Amino acid sequence: MDGVAPPPVIIVGAAMGGLRTAEGLRKGGYMGPLTVIGEEPHAPYNRPPLSKDVLAGVVTHESVAFPQRASTADVEWMLGARVVAIDLTARTVTTDDEVVHPYAALVIATGLRPRRLDLPDIPGRHTVRTLDDAIALRDELVPGAHVVIVGSGFIGCEVAATARKLGCEVTVVSPSALPIVRPLGSLLAAEILARQEAHGVAFRLGHTVTGLVGGARLHEVVLDDGTVLPSDVLIEAIGSDCNSEWLAGAGLDCSDGVLADAAMRAVSVDGSVHDDVYVVGDIARFPNAMFDDVPRRVEHWNIPTDTGKRAGFVLAAWLNSPEAFSDAVQTPFAPMPAFWSNQFEMALQAYGLPGLADGIRLLQGSLTSEAVVGYYRGDRMVGVVGLGMKAALLPYRKVIAEGGLSVSPVT
Amino acid sequence: MIKIEVDMALCQHYGQCVFEAPNIFTLNDDDKLEYVASANDSERDNVESAVDVCPMQAIRIVE
């Protein structure tokens, strides 16, 4: 090669998915150059505490940073840099400083950003996605502050509980009939609503925010029925959009996130599969053999880790030898989706994909204290959610992993 | 040998680690985590996976 260094593997996205892919590549035996390009200024950190316990205390990078492993000590981290373009044929990406970076293989790990309301840009509007978001919000969650949260999903409900515990007056506004109803169903959602209200969180369900009143600061929020709510702080928790704009024109299937096969290889609109381009984390739409062959994006906490390890394993094999690559691609991939949520005294934990269910049953306990709830698609358990009862939940995880055909309570 | 530490002030006893390293971590009948603090090197991969899946990031391997 006349002393010319080979181009690195480039991972675009320096959050959990990018980190786990880098670790997976090293574990898979790839010891060549590796560059991670990330838009945020921070090294990879754990996001879930930002809406929960960390938000209630002093928010620092140190309190949420992932530990760095020895295997990735020689990775080059380009933080605070945004990739704006890609050329799949030339194998290059371009950063916002117009530098063109050649790659040997590419990993797409750019994740999501919070969706925003189409409303005037008045100081007092917040989202909760990044560390800097949480630091900015923490300063405004003072006792007595009027906090309006738009959106009643997990983030909205967790932030509601945290803000309430900090002494804020909290109102949740959402077009839904119940909080967190789409992933959890009405059985648990009704109980979550009752407990949130018992702690003093007000809900305006079936409504949307249509206007803001304020100037130098936000003062009031106007709802679709004309109701005016005092509001020092507006938190927008209405879901996310995929950071896939930089892939425009490359021919990849970006209809919802970026399509990948079960080896996490990127798939083009024409169906062709790219052995040198991988997709991991929240942005990856991939099939999971645990459920069916339908590619889905899964915004659960464990997915960046599972898909990152998978992509690292397959890509390391591709860089190693055709035989190793063929074996790696054939290895089954069926990661168990898992998530959890803390709201007041409630410790919710879920396995599988409860949102796929057409039937929901209380399996153990009582909703008003602690419970295990099963989620079924036809006769198969596709998800299980525990309200407390952490040890009792574990056998059901095994049932789902093994195909979900045991429908009676297991102990 | 590897040495394992769990920050019990952080641990919420979710039990994700139990699946990755069942020889090291268990949930008892009171939903509380129990673990062994040292293990053979053969457990390293499992414990590293347990570190990765801990929602509270409460587990670490002491080198």
C-alpha cells in the first residue's frame, strides 16, 4: 500500500449504539483503525436517568457516562462533528466542516431527535433527549414552577413524576385517552393515570396545545378547547424523528429509520444489501426472529446494545474473511426487547413487544399493588410487564424467548 | 479471577444481569439482587454482558 494507511471503519453516532458497535468490532477481532463521529460534545452516556433520578439531582456527564473499555482505548472520537453527506460508491462521508472522510465500512448510529411542536420559539420550551437538554431543564424545575408536559408516553410520565417530586405544579396534556396506552394497553395505563393523579399530577387528556403566550419568557399555554394553563416551563415529549437526512440520495430505504436485514446490514430501496454498511440502535428497522419477519424500529433501551454488538460481530467477520462473514450472517439474531420506567413508587419493567398484543391478561398480583400483566398475539405471549414483582417476571421472559406458547401463569 | 462490584445504592434489582451471568447474579424471593463478588476468568464475558445490560449501570468489574 506504499505506506498509505487503510481507511478506518467509521461509526456515525457517538451514543450507546456507536459505543457498543465499537466494542463489538474489537471483540470480533477487528483491530484496525476505528473512528466514531458524534454530533454531541459528550462521550457516550446513558440517557434513561435524564428523565428520572439524575434529573432530580445534579446533572453531570460523570453521573451518566458509560465506562470506557481497554479494547476501545485507541478509537478516535470526533465529537461535536456532524456528518452531512454520504457517498456509498466512493465510500466517503462528509462532515459539516466540509472534510471528506474515506471509510472501509460504515455504521449508521445517528439515532433520534425529539419531535417539536409547531409553536413560537419562546424561552421556556424544553425537550428531554440529551445531557444538555437535561441540564437546561434541571435549572427551571424549581418548587412552585408551573410545568406543562405535552405527551403522555414514558418520557412525559417520568418527567411528570420527577418534576412533581421537585415541588412543581405539573399538568400533562395529551391527545391520548390514557397515558402510555399504546405500548402498555388500557389495563395498566388506567392504573398509571390513577397513581399519577394521586400524587398531584393533573392530566388534560384528549387535548392538544394550540398556542403559547409570553415574550421574553413563556407565561401561558393555550389548549385546543380554549383552556389557558399558567406555564413557566413547557416540556415537549411527543415522540421522535429519525436523524436520517444525511443519507438522502444514497438509495438506502429510509422510509422509517433505515432498513436493515437480520445481520444489521443496510438495505437499499431496490432491495440490495450492503455488506459494508450497517445500521444500529433506535434508527434501525430490522426483523426480529423472536416475533416474525416484519422489520420494526424498536425504541427500547437494550436495542442499541444488542444491535451494536450484532453489527460489530458481523462487520468484524466481513473485514476478516469470507468464511467468517458467511458464518456470522447465518447466526440467528433474536434480541429480547427490554425496558423499564420509574414513576413515583411505580417500578415498571417490560420484556418483549407488548405493543404487538391483541389480548392482555392480568397474570399475577393485583393492579392496585403489584402485578404481572401478559400480552398476547393470538395464543402466543409477545410481551410481559411487571408493576413491581421483579423476580416473578423473570420466568415469563423465558417463555417469550422460547416462542411464547405457555399461556398459563408460570412460577 | 475477576472481582465484581455492584453499587447497591444505584441497583434497582431489575435482574437483567441474571440472564447474562446466572452463575453470578440472582434475584431472591424479596426481589433483591444477590451476587458473588469474585469469579473465574471464564465468567468475564458473561459479567461484561451483565455490565452492559444493567439499566442503572450499577455493575463494574474491578481490574
